[in-house]
Amino acid sequence: MNAPLMSPDPRTLDQLEQSFHQQRSAYLAAPVPSYRERIGHLKALANMLKDHQEAFVQAISDDFGNRSREETLFCEFVVVLGDIKDAIKHLKSWMKPQRRRVDHSLYFGARNSVIPQPLGVVGVLVPWNFPLNLSLAPLIGIFAAGNRALVKMSDRSPRLAQLLIDLSPDYFPEEKLKFFADDGELGPHFTRLPFDHLVFTGSTATGRKVMANAADNLTPVTLELGGKAPAIIAPDFSLAEAARRILFVKLLNAGQICTTVDYLFLPEGSVDALVDAAKGIVGHRYPDLASPDYTSIIDDASFARLEATLEDARAKGARVIPLSQQQSNPETRKFAPHLVLDVTDDMEIMQREIFGPLLPVKTYRQPEEVIDYINARPRPLALYPFSQDRALVDLYIERIQSGGVSVNHALLHVGQHDLPFGGVGDSGMGHYHGRDGFITFSKMRPVYRQGPVDSMKLLIPPYTSTTHKVLKLMQWLVR
């Protein structure tokens, strides 16, 4: 069981304060790293990953109880290293000042530009479900933009946190990057520091607290929150193929993903076919849930919550369909995949993000039913329509707002280097990844440069008939 929450060690708080001021002082002394320095920081991040791959894989698995090695390599290593490679390739163009138009009829000879400049010191609060990805992926944009960073790891990732604390000084000075483990309630203290930007990934409820704390310092925030992301299978799409793709994502990391499929809309009359397909898929992929291929639930409390969620659904009339012949195992925290049919809105499973291998299924007759249902609820972090009908897909995209969209698959939009990742409404605010991350962590500074002719001297008091003529001319020019 989780240890009771406690106050942070005062020494940790002192170190946190000192590290923040050390980074702020270093920023003020050298606020704009060169292109070469930024490339060096990005390469150091990649080298830290590659040099200690096996240690990272083992630490993450130990924190979970068992995390599939292949899932860690794909979700934590391949994605992050790909993002670093993409940033290195495009950084020079991202850093270039952007020329902007000037109205030369009013400001003759002037020049406008937007210069990307570092914000300063950025704070990152990391969740436990993809702890390496979600600590390093924001750092790509943060370092590309020339900033410094303090990173608070989750209290559920103690081994990984300690490994990062031990290894990072070999690659970065502390005035550039420092990691902190959370052995108590460090989060509120962390979010009250006067950062130049804060990045938080986690629950909507905690996101509200982070934003409230940040508001005291007017610190801008990027919030990547959760939500109940729906998938919609249209009648024209192969049910078997949709089930294969959806269950790949739903069972990845045992469903502990903020952008997983949280519930499924299925055409009326297709439930039995889905059940048969899902049982076959799970039986083939996970013939033994004790296999290291199947990831454990993060802790005892989360395992118990999933058990209670299923029991609540049963008690309120749902049909709970096991997709494996094996039972969930509280010792290893391997939770068996289930479909949950005939769900109603009063069930716990439909009221909060599941974060486990349970898939509620709702049926529909017309697309409008789907649109109305989703729009009556908080905006999800993702939307997953499955259809070969382009007009139907566009209808869902136009009528249903979400953080992101993957069409005819799920989750994969998150792994695209040149697509922004972020939520909307209850699922978050702000974006990062690729160029969008560079922009998020930069001050896109507007600069006006006066030309040789100062037309404004014609408007200097005292105002005369000449002033009135000039104003009439200006009014005519802007019509």
C-alpha cells in the first residue's frame, strides 16, 4: 500500500529554493544560449538516454512492479529520441527571427520582426505512467528554446527519480537541469515558485490546483490533463480491424494512458461481434497475463480502485465480460482486461477516467447521438473516429471539440513530431512537441525598428490644420 502523505523534508525544500535561484541567476547572467549550445544540450539528453537504456528500463519496471520492456522502449525511448532528432534537424530554422509586415504608408522604412527568446526557468511536474517520456519530452522544447529546468518526478516513480538525480549531473550542470524526487507533498511547494513557465501532466483536479498556485506569480502554465477519450466505430469500418487497433492502445501500459480509448461507441447490433473479436485478440496477445509483456497496475490502491469500479458497474446493471480466461492477480497487480456493456451514466466507470484495462461500450444508431452525448460532457483529450467515409469523419471533427484526433487508429497523433500535443477545456491548455514546444517555451518577442523617416512627428502637439489633414489622409489610407 502507499505510504501516508507527509510534509517534504525541509532540506529538500531548501535545496529546491536554492536550485531555483541558482538557475535564475545563471539565466540572468547568460540569457540566450547559442545555437551550438542548444544542440549540445539536446545531444546530451539523447546520450543520457542511450548510455543508460537498460538502467532506465529496469528502474521503470521496478516502479511498476512489471512494465513491459517493449512498451518502455517504444513509448519512452523511441518517441523521445525521435523528438530530439527532429528538434536538432529543425532548430536552426526555429531560432531565426521572423519578418513581419509593416504598413509603409504610415511607417515608412520601418521593419518588424518577431525574435524567439528564452523565457528563463521552467518547472516540469511529471506523472508516473510514462515517467521518462513525460519528463524528457518537455525538456526537448525547453532546451531548444534556450531555457533551464527543474523537474519534479512522481512519488510513484522513486527508483527512476533517483536514477535521474544520480545520472543527470554527468550530462548537465545543475544550473541547467535538476531533478527532484517527491517523497512527500512537494508538488504545492514546487508550483508556488515564480517559474517563467510551468508544465503539468496529470489529473484535471490536480491541474486546477497547479494553475491556482501558479496564478499567484502570474506564471503561465501548460496543462496536459486527462478526460474520457471516446472511440467511435462507424458501420462502414471493419469491426475486427477496429477492435485490433483499439485494443492495442487500450491494453498498452495496461490502459494507464491519459490518451487511451476510455469508452467506445459501437453501432447497434454489433456488440456480440465485438465481444468475440476482443476475446480472440486478447487470448492471442496475452495467453498468460503473468507474461512480462503485460504491464502491472502501478500500485495496490489503483488495483483496488479498478476492482471497485467493476463491482460498481455490476451492481448497477452492467454486463462485465472478461477478455482473458485468467483472473486478475493482486499479488502481481496484473489486472485482467474486461469489456463493460450496458453502461449507464451513474456508474463510476463512466464518471471518471479509468486508467486501467477496462473498456465500457455504448451503442448508437445515428451520429447525432454520439455528438450530443460527447458534447454534453467535458471536452476530451482525444477523439478517435473509425470510418472510411471522409464526410462522416469530418462531421465528428467539426462538431466535437477535443485536444487531438487520430482517425482510424488511436493515440498515434501523440507520437507525431510536427503535430502539437495538448488539451482543451477540462483536458488541458497549451501545446508542446516539435516547433509548437519551441514556441510555447519561448518569448516570441515583437520588435519594431524605426525607419529613416519619422511620420509621427506630423502628429506632435500643438495640433494644427496640418495635423487634421494628415489624420484625414491616414484615415483614407486605412479604409
